[in-house]
Amino acid sequence: MSTTNNEKGIVPAHHFDSVAQEEDAGIQGIWLFLATEVLMFGGLFVAYAIFRGMYPEMFHHASKYLDTKLGALNTLVLIASSYSMASAVRSTQKGDTQKSFNLILITIACALIFMTVKYFEYTHKFHEGLFPGANFSHPGADKHLGLFFGLYFVMTGLHAIHITVGVGLMVWLLIRIKRGDFSPHYFIPVDAVGLYWHIVDIIWIFLFPLLYLIG
Amino acid sequence: MSAGTNYLTHSKGLKSWLFTLDHKRIGLLYLGAVATFFLVGGFFGLLIRLELLSPTKIFMSSDVYNRVMTLHGSVMVFMVVIPGIPAVLGNFFLPIMIGAKDVAFPRLNLLSWYLLMLGASIAVLSILLGGVDTGWTFYTPYSMKSADAVTTIVTGAFIMGFSSILTGLNFIVTIHKLRAPGMTMMRMPLFCWSLYATAIIQIVATPVLAITLLLLIAERVFGIGFFDASVGGDPVLFQHFFWFYSHPAVYIMILPSMGIISEVICTFSRKTIFGYKAIALSSVAISLIGFFVWGHHLFVSGQSELAGAIFAILTVLVGVPTAIKLFNWTATMYQGSIKLDTPMLYAMSFMALFLIGGLTGIFLAAMAVDVQLHDTYFVVAHFHYTMVGGVFMGMMAGLFYWIPKMSGHMYNEFWGRVSAVLVFIGFNMTFIPQFIMGSRGMPRRYHLYDPKFASFHIASTIGSWVIGLGFLVAMITIFKAMRSGKAAPANPWGGTTLEWTTSSPPIHENFEETPVITGRPYEYN
Amino acid sequence: MKTMLENLFSFMLPEQASTSGHYTDDIFYVLMGLSVISFIILIGVIIFFLIRYKRRKEGEKTGNFTESHAIEIFWIVIPTIVFVAIAIWGWQAYRVLEYPPKDAYVVQVTAKQWSWEFGHTYGDKEVKNTADLYVPVGRPVALEMTSLDVVHSFFVPAFRIKKDVVPGMKTRVWFEAKHTGDFDVYCTEFCGTAHSRMLAKIHVMEAGEFDSWLAQQASASTSESPAVKGAKLYESKGCNSCHTVDGEDDIGPSFKGIYGHSVKFSDGTSLAAVDDVYIRESILNPKAKIVEGYKPKMNSFEGQITEEEISYIIEYIKTLK
């Protein structure tokens, strides 16, 4: 039961008084959900802070094993994808659903580029023996570096999972756009996915300097 | 809508229940689930007490005992007490009490139930995969190295966490957006305030549990090293992460129960609550302060003295809003017109038992005393007094109070009172000996023990049979009232909150017309 | 007042045998007194109200006393002051427990699943016992503790001390025994199968007796036969927490009669006769071969035992027919 777009026009779900109230509620719900995402990643940032406080030189040294150029590339790709996503929301708001369809496609493409770069980064690390924790086996390097790589893989890995879910959500949006679900009077799901995507982007913007730029 | 239908008869068939979007039916789905999990967890509890009749092995090896101990805790915490009141009574009554037709996100609500069921199934699956013996707290490094189904049970808990988060999210938006005209926050029933404070914790704390459990799984599967001393990690870090959620979690458990006590005491004293604002805001205060006290679980972990001191002072400060409630409830009864029906009996039981639970919490907050009492049966008794004596007594009070509304039938008052008396007596028989043997040195999570503690254990086990019987009587009485019994009027108790203006049981839409609120609840005379 | 509280509530605590125990007990007794009084007052008032204001007829009027800022401030301020005072008192007492006196006698404590090992130094020699800690009376003893595997916790109820024992970290606890005697030690952080058997005893001796005990322990290691040394290692290394020598099976197989005997493993293979090689492997790589009917619970002793010690243990096992 949610807003339906039918012959009578836009009708709110039975327990809401108006579409405006329903949309307000939906947006508040999304923001609360995003707060939980921030708190979940927050735990990882706290772990990062604690371990970096304990082993500052080790972090400095370990960060050198990360490819700053690839990380920067991924950062730019994600920022671009946030721009295309925001534009997609704007287009829907203005009624240009074809444009928003294309912009979401671009966003998905950016996400896929991001994931491809990550794939290459990860496989390169495995090749070098830069495994997390006790499995760390890079020749000549101190075993404690495994702690840094534990953080690296968990933080970027969890982030990558969120990117993947984001792509899934965007494909869902594409399907709904094709079905004609959205209009200037009703585009909350596009708005919501947009917000989700921005949070995923912001998390990366914190991850990048903390992991890549401290070497 | 045809005349004479209510939410139970509105549609029929299994599918109409499994795919329902009606918050009332979802509340009942949760009731069925939580009641079943309670029987499972309670069964394990009785098994534990049975084995502990003797200082040496009776019928369980230490390995089996440790698994039963872990399951009792895990099932009760994650599958009974955390969902408990919010998911059952909160789902059913929050919308009605604020004059709404449903919660903000009905589909999310149904999803929350399925997540609980999925997570619970996975957690219980761990029994078949060798079981888990780490205790429900999963401390590292043991939980990392243990060759058992830790990953499975932790995955189950992770999924159930999302059930809790989504319920909290739903309730916050419901309270913010769906209050009926005239229902300002300061005119909301106190049960709703307690659900609001609880929802804040669910949203802020549970994600930290999620990441903690994920890290434990990552540690087991990928050896990431955060908690592994051999690569420079810190096993105690797990304890900090774990308790950052699990301490606020106990306020998720108790706050809704306190909300029910406010409702029941007012109705059965026919009197306005004393200090409405203080009780409403004290719930939020407990919720907020509760985030900053987790370190009191770590006084002897090697934590710094200064950190311990800060946690100790904050911990006792949480006691202040709690005390305010107890005093205000007592003052509410002054010059009231009191009837000791079953819900009120359970509420009085709450007052005595939760008071003891809270006072013994002060013992544990005094650092030097905690050194002696930590990880002994004193702590076990403390948390049972608060979780059972507090949360369960409130849940029972709420169930008996509201079953006439939910089912349209009155329950059997005689058996209701019998259950309350049995539970009160049995509870004290079970747990007072535990306080004493705990302060005398009996450690917790012990399968075998020094014979000098035997008489305490025997007394405690006999008590467990009495409380088991009491809960059985209560559950049968409530279950029977779901399907039969005297027809309940709309307002059998003389309550003043909105749910008593609807029919018993309510219609599908809750109200014929959206109510308009003109004053505070609990106005008598 | 203090002795009255103590007399009333001392049944709740074990004997107090350390010089700093009273810091804890004083707080405990005061809290018991305050709790009992608060309980009696509040529940007393409630019971009084239940009787006095029992409903006599439907629809009767009830009071209007529903708000009083003065009263509420009173019962916010008083509990706050009392509670914070208790928290500070508890903290101050904790400081006593936390910081040993400078001249304390230091003992190294090593916890592992599932035994406690205590290490003294005598000159340039190390004296180690498992499960029995010998200390002198009337002298502060500081324990420096670490774990070889999981988190354990060292708890001596009679001395009112407790501290977690963590791998990768050293934690400390101290006490000064008031009189001689034997006192229980419990592991009190869940650590696996034999958690409830991970016990020890502190034997407090007169100072002179302690000195001769220590000297004797230090010299004993040179004159004994390998099998006798092995018997001592069987205890001090903690083998006895899982393996008996009398034939009774426990967490691990009994050692009685195993040397030269055949053994079947859980993977279907078998060994015709238990020999030195097998015993050595069982100590250094216990999970390589698991005897049928048992679980892979034993941790490796790699790095914790010398080749010489292994040979003593083998000699000891040979004597167990």
C-alpha cells in the first residue's frame, strides 16, 4: 500500500491524509536509514582511529602500498556519478524522464568503472601477498601491516557492497521509469535512491584520504 | 466496509496473515513468534537450572552445558526481550494511541517481522551445526578460534538487528508524522513516549552491533586481525564495540515496559499520572545517557582507571531518571481508586522487582565493588531482576491489560492473578539465592562448581520450577482469551487513552473517524 | 553503625583475608543498608497506598495531586547526590586495588586454556607451578598476568581482587594476605570447555617458610629422575586439566597404559604403537591426529616447552602402565 498513480490521479496510501504527508514521511524515513548507515561505517572509522593511534608509523608505511592514482580516479568517478544522479533527480522533477533514464545509466556506468578499478586493486594486492590480518604475507614486510590491510579490505569491501546494492536500486529505478511510474508529482523513490547514493559517495570521500593519502 | 467486521474478520486465510500490512495483525504475528521463542529460551533456562542441581555433572557434559547456556542467553536477548514489547504491543497500539490508521511504513513493518523470523531461523540452525558455547556476548579471541557455529548464530543476530532498526525507524516517523489533529507530543500517552525513546536507541545503537558482528565474521572467515593480539590487534576492542550496542540495548528492553507501567498504574488507580513531563522526558534522558555508560562492563578488563571513573559516574546518573519514574508512579497511586486486577498485580510486581534490579545496579557501578561482583552470579541475578522483573512484568501487565482490546474477550481473572503470584514468588525464589552466592564468590557460566554453593543452586532450581509454572499459567490464560471468554466491552478498565474509544477488537481502520484530541491523557474527574 | 551493617550483611561476602578487602566491604555494607532501607520505605508506601486507596465503589473521585515541582526537584537532587557520592567512593576504593605498593613481591601469572601457571624468580632460576600459588603472609604480592590464548579472568573472592587476563597484554592485580591459609582462585571469564575447572589455590605461608619453599623449589630441578621431572611437568604444564593418569577418559584420552599401545584416529587411520615421535607430535601439533571419539581442542605447546621437557614427559608416560 503506497501512493498509487491511477486514473484518479495521485492517491496517498490509506493511512496518510495527503500525498505531501506521505512523501514527507518517506523522506524522513530515508534520512533515518542513512543515519544508520553512517553509524555502521562510523564503527569502522573508530576502529581505524584506534589502530592508527596505536601504530602511526605502520599506517604511514602501509599506505604506500596503495595506488594513489587509482584511488583518486575512483574518487573522481564517484563524484561524477553523484552529479549525474543528482541531475537525474532534477530531470525527473522537471518531467524529463528520458533524460533521467540516461543519467541513471551514466551513474551505473560510473559505479561499474569504480568496481572494475577496485577489482584490479584487490587482485594486485592478493598477488603481492597483501592479505588482511594474520594472512599477511608480503615478503620482507612486518606482519603488523596485516592490521592496516584488514581495515583496508573491510572498509572498502563493505563500501563496495553498498555500491553494488546502489546499482541494483538504480536498475529498479530504470525499470520503473520505463513503466512510467514517475512524474513531477511523484518521484520520491528517485529522490531516495539519490540520497542513498550521495551517502555512499561521501563515505568514499572519507575513506580515500584516510587510506590512500597518509603514506 | 460492512458492518460488524473487525481487523480479525476483515479478511481470512493464511495468506491474509502472512502478507498482511495491518499493524495489528503484524503485532499478533510477532506475539506468536516471541511467545514461541520464549518457550524455547525458557526451556533452555530450566535445563540449565536442572543440571546445576549438583556441583558435578548430572546429564550434560561441560560442552553441552556451555552450549545450552549460550542459547538461553542468545534466544532470550535477541529473539524475545529486544523485539518483545515494541514489536508486539508497540506495533498493535502505537498507531491507535496516536489516532492513526497504521504505522508510517506498513510494508517495512511486515519486512521487519520476516527479518526476525529469518534471523531467528538462522540462529537456531546453529544448534544443528554443532552449537555455540561462547556465551551470548561472543567475546574474542575465544569466539574467533572456537570451532563451532559462531558465524551462523552471529549472522542470525545480524539479520535480527535489522528487524529492530527498521521497527525503530518506522516508529519514529509514525510518531512524527501520523499523530491525529490536536495530539501534540506533550499529549501523547506515555507508552508512546517510551516507544519513541526506544526507537532512538534502536536506530543509533543497533548499526554498531551490525558492524561488530560483521567484524567478528570477517575475523573468523578472513582473519582480518582487529581482535588478534598476534598481529597487533586488540581483543578488548571487541568488548568496547559489543557493549556500545548491548548496553543501550537493555534500555531498548526496559523503556517500553516502563511505558506500560505508566498506562496501567493510571488506569487502575483511576488517576492522572504524577509528573507527566518528567516521566516523558526521563525516557529520553535514559535513552541518551545510556549511550555513554558501556564501559561499566569493562571495569576489570584492563581499561584505564580514568575511563572507568567516567563510566561509573555516568552509570549512576542513569539511575536518576529511573528513580524519578518509580517515585512518580508511587505518587500517582496517592489518593487514587486502586483495583488490583491482574495487570495491576504485575505492575506492582514490577515496582518491587525492578527496584531491586536497579539498586543492585548501583552496587555494580561502584568500581571497587564491581571488582568483586563482576562475572559472578550477583550480576546474573541483577540482570534477571531488571530483564525479567522489569521487562517481563511490564510485558505481562501489558498483555493482560490489552488482550480484551486485541481479541474482544476478557481473560480469566482468577488464573491471571494466580499466574502473577506464582511468577513473583518463583522469581524471588530463583534469584535471591543467586545474589547471595554471587557476592560470596560463585562465578557465572560455571557448569561444575564448589560444593559449598550447592544449597543456593538447589533453592534457585526449585524456584525456577515455580516461575516456569507461573509463566505457563499466564501464557495459557492469555492464549485462551485470544479465542474465548466473556465478550469484552470497548473500555473494560476505564482507561482514557484512544485505544479504549475503539471497539474490542478494533475495526481494520482503527477508527470510524479520525479522532481529534483536546487534552492530555489520564484525565479523570 | 559500621559493625551493625557488617553483622547484618556479612553472610553475603566470603571471609575477608586481604589488607585492602575492607575498602570494598565497607561500600558493600553501606549499599546493602541503603538498599534495604530504600526498598522498605518505597514498597512500604506502595503497600500502604494499595490498602488505603483501594477502590470501594465505581466512579469514586480521585485526588488531584498530579504536579509538584518542589517534590520532583527534591527527588531528583537527593538521589543524584547520593548516587554520585557512591560512584566516587567506589572509584577511590578502586584506586587502592589498582596500584600495588612499590615493594610488592612480583609473581608472573600465565593463563591458558585451562590452567594457571605461576612463575617466581630465585636468583637466576625460574620456579614454576601450576594451580598452586605460594606466597608469604604480610607482604604485598603483585601479579603480572598474561594469557597465551583467550581472555581469562583471575578472581580471588577472599582477597576481593579480580582482573581479566588478556593475550598480547599484561594486566596487574595485587594483594597482601592478612593471615596464612589457603584461598580459592577462579577463572571468571568464559574461556571454553573447562572454564569451570580452571581453578587454583593461593597458599599463604609464614615468611620464613616461604623462603625455604622457594629455595627448595629452585634447587629441586637438578636432582630428580627424568620421569619424576615429567610427572611435575604433567601438572605444571597443565596436561592434567584434560588428561588423567588413572584410565578415566576426560576432555582428552587418559595417559595410563598408552605407551606402546595402538590408537585409532578420527580420520580412519591408526598407529600400531604409541611412541616418542607420536607423543612429541601430539604436544607440538596436537590437531594433526585426533584420537577417535575426541574433539580437536588441544592447543599447540610450540614455543612453550623445550625438547628436554618433552623427553621428561615421555619418560613419565612410559611409567604409567
